[in-house]
Amino acid sequence: MSALAELFSFACYALISLALIAGLLAAAWWLGAKSSSRNKQQPYESGVLPTGSARMALTVPFYLVAIFFIVFDVESAFIFTWAAVWEQLGLAGLLHITFFIVALLLGLIWLALKGGLNWGPSKEQLSDDQT
């Protein structure tokens, strides 16, 4: 397929996608409710009147879990992609994925040594608090 034909296919795909998005946004605006009242502007809390602030401070372990999920999710995406074409990649692909996994494992070991995986009180902290 020539470069011009590929560009034309991509342009058609992009225009159809943009037209679909614009059509859905226009339909949502046209079909959506146009009236507004004080009650409609309030948050719905299952029939309970909202009190206090909606913002709550989350603990650090929550963010660590989120970051670990992202890191290992991206890692699994790379490994699954590699596994799908491992026969075509040969020894070079094996060396690259091995380096990738070893680098991630070294990072995980470093994080464990620095205490990044200690989310709760340790035995040492508990014994220090009791003395």
C-alpha cells in the first residue's frame, strides 16, 4: 500500500471519529435537561443532606498502592506484548525483556530496603512504643 493510500485511510478514520464524537456531544446537549434549580445543583448523597467537606486526606499507602499498580500494569503490558511475538524477537528480545524484568526487580528490592513497602507499624516500632 502506498504512503498516500495509508494517509488517506488515516484521514478518513480521523474524520469519521471526529464526526462521531461531535454527533454524540450534540445529541447529549440536545437531549439533555435544560432546566436548573437549587435542588438540582446540590450533590446527591443517597437522600442524606451532605455535611462537611468532600475532600479527605488519604494516607500515603493509598498512593503507594496506586503507583505500584501503574508500574506493574505497564510492566505486564510490555511482557504480554513481548510474549505474543517472542519467536520473531529471538535472543535479542529475550535479553531485552530479561534486562527489563531485572531492572524492575532491582527497583523493587531497593524500595523494600528503603522501607517503602512497610505500610503498617513494624515489630520494632511497636516494641519502641511500649518501652
